[in-house]
Amino acid sequence: MNLSEIYYPRSIQELIAIMARQKNLQIVAGATSFGYIQDTRYLFFEPSIASIRNIPELKTIHKTERMISFGAACALNDLESVYPFEKKPAREVLRATANSTVRNIATIGGHLMYQKRFLALWPLLACLDAELEFKGPSGTSIKNIWYLTNEEGLPSLESRRVLTRIRIPLQSIDRLFIRRTGAEIFPNGDGAYLVVASTIERNSISYFRLVIAGQRAFRDYDAEQRITSSPYPLTERVFHSVLKMYSESLHRTKFWNMELFLPLISQALEDLQRSSVL
């Protein structure tokens, strides 16, 4: 086992200075997934490791009239009583990520930056148009959460930058439809989540997002636009037209387990037709 130099920065500025000096720096927070990202049976460590667990700025939660912002080192259990996790369907997904002991250690940043697949909260935050703040020696950038995917819908992480905050617009979401498929999600199972977030205003659907994520991530922007441009409730013609669009895009992208996801999409659209709200 190789020896590494370990740093414990106390501020983001100190962390960035370390990143500028150390080219092969491994950044960890809760480190609950550390053993699972190893490609060999033997643990491998970079020459330099930075633990960001004790940086105060990364453990704060800020809320304004329009947005809520989580520090990337917030433990998953710290988020249970804030938007969007105060809603029962979202809170159930949060609790399903791991037992309470692990959730006290695992961080939201580490959850989103897991490099082998998309974990349980990723599709939920993607449905809510989450934005990610990254910092590094070259400066600060804010990216949509889909920045973490490549053209094939696989996880794609940029080196030399650290995720510092997750920002979610505060919205009045009427419905959250969440279904899990497969067996295990973590560390590298065949499970996935389908999440739909929607808002209905009078006779129209003002907001609609449908995201599937597991081994890959999927979203059909054209189908979403078709729904939000149609009167509510959806006519039978629109319903089947949208379902056909999802079927074609799943087939076109060669999305895995299409036979399982298409009935779930149909179920989500049927749920959208109902009048009950969260």
C-alpha cells in the first residue's frame, strides 16, 4: 500500500491553494464510497489526499426567496427537513440511500460525484433543475447537474475542480412521482430511479420533468415540451403521442431495460392525470 500525504484544509481558499500545488490530489469528505471506486482488489491512494469534511463553508445550508443551497459536505441526514426532502416521496428516497448511521457520514456532494453510476438522489435533483458550483485554481463555475453526464448519458467528472455547493430553485411542485427498479443501486447494481416532477396551474401543466438514472441518465426534452404546451388534462391523443416520443427516444439512445421503463412512464403520465396533490 502506498503512502499519501493528507491535508485537512479549514477553508475553501486553503483547499484551492492545495489543489494548485498538488497535481494528483484526491478529495474526500465522508469517504463512505471510497472502497467501491477502487478498480483493483487492493486499495490505491493518490500521493496527496485532502479531507474537506471540516471546511465550515461546505457544511452550511442557505435559503432565499428563490433558491436553497446546500454545501457539498452536508451530511445526507442534515437535509431531511429542508426542501425538497420535506416532501414525503423525496424524504423516502433520501432515507433509502443508506441506514441512518451511514447517512450521518455520507455527504450530498459525494453522493452526486460518485463516478461509477448515478445514485438515488441524482434523478430527483435533475428533475428540480439543480445547479452545481465548482471551484478550482482556475476559478469558479456554475453548471447544470446534467454537466455530470456525457453524450451517452454516462457519468462524466471533471478533474482539478471540487464541487462546493448544490443550488435548487424553490418551486411549487404539485406532484412527485418516484419509482425504483432493479435490485441494488449502490455500489454498482442494476437498480435505477424514475422521477417525475410536475406543477399544474389551472388548465395547463406549467412544469414537467421526467428523469431516469442508474447506470445511465435519460431525459427527453421534446416530450417534456409537448406536455407543457398542451391543455390539462391531457387528451388521449396527446397522451399516446408523448408515450410514443418516449418510446422512440429510449430506443434511439439504446437505453437499457426499455421494456421495464416504458410502462413506468405510462404509469407516471396516468398519475399526472389525477387531481390529487402532494
